[in-house]
Amino acid sequence: MLVVSVDVSGPVVVVSARTRSHPPAGCTGCGVLSTWVHSRYVRHLADVALGGRPVRIDLSVRRLCCENLACS
Ligand SMILES: [Zn+2]
């Protein structure tokens, strides 16, 4: 992961991050590998407290399209 920013201004420490490398991923339907990025979305992950304050990791992840034209 690559940490983009850390916000300590509120009651929750918020770490914004994204994946560092972008390897191909297998389609869950047909298994063909793809690097075709359709969009990104943010997963909110809770982590252990830091100095008594809760921590949330906002991880930006890729959403890929299958490159197999025959795949539904
Ligand atoms: Zn597929």
C-alpha cells in the first residue's frame, strides 16, 4: 500500500491509501487476467487504536473489466 495522507484532526485517525502496484487480476467469471481499470472505489477498514484513538484506513482499490469478450 501507498499512504496518500493521514488526517489526525478528528477523533478518528483516517489513513488514505491506495495499492502501490497494479498486477493483473483474474476474472471471477472466467479466470482471464485483466488490467483494464473500469473505476475505483474506497474500502473502509478499521484498524487497531493508535495512541488510544481509533484508526480507519480508507483504501482505494481498482474495479476491473474482464478483457474476455466472450465473458458475461
Ligand atoms: Zn471474465
